[in-house]
Amino acid sequence: MVDSILLLVDAAEGPLPQTRYVLQKAMSHHLPVVVASTRIDRSDARAAEVLGRRLRLFMDLGADAEQIDFPVVYTNAKTGTATLNIEVR
């Protein structure tokens, strides 16, 4: 029924408590995860720091090597763009 999940994480706020719950459920079912880092255009966005917090969250939940190698899509809704490279906005 579900082949994977898209985990949305705000580039300024980082993972919230409900993020942990959703990720834990997905990992227990061995679902692949794609992370979308949203709102990269905000002045308080900290994409690199938030990525580190996501990695720690994955490790805290016991992610294996395959699960920790998740793709990250950086998104900017105002311009309607999404990229795999944070340097390309």
C-alpha cells in the first residue's frame, strides 16, 4: 500500500516531535525515505544544520546503512523549485 515516505522538514525549524514518530513507523516497516527540506528561501533557514539534526534522528532510531543514505530534495514554494543540490536555488 505504501512504497516509501516523503518526510517534510522545515529548513529553519528542523525535525519536530511528530517527525520522529512518523519516521519511526516508516523505519519499522523498512520503507525508503525521501526527505524534503522545505522553505529554504527563508532568512532563518539553516539547511546544513537541519540536515545534521535529521541524520542524528535517523541514527537515534537505529537506521541501517541503507536507510541513512536517504535523498534530500530542497524546496522553495515561492519560486516553485525543487533541487537535489542546495547550491542551486
